Amino acid sequence: MSADANYSLLPNPSPEEAAAAIAAIERFLADTSSPVGEADEVVSGWLRAALSEGVGATDRDSVW
């Protein structure tokens, strides 16, 4: 690329286009984030301990 390259900018989005882009970003964030405050309620202490110890795992469940 040369330093003399002339780039044209796209026109500014309309208010509707900008709102649609923000709505899409908000939906993506809502779909991919975990619920606030529910992380401790979903995994109980017993379940967390069992998962960390590998209780119930069999050799066929092993990735090794």
C-alpha cells in the first residue's frame, strides 16, 4: 500500500441502522454471558466438590 492511497469512508449510519447494530450487540452479549448472581446457585458446594474430585468419572470418560 502506498502512502498516497485515497480511501473513501462510508456514510454515517442512519439512526435506525445504528439502533439495529446496538440491539444486535446487546442480544449477542445477553446470549453469551452467564446470568448475574446465579453462578453460586447453579453449582452447589457438593456438586463443585464432586466435579473437582472427579467423582463418578470412569476410565471411558477420561480424555487420556
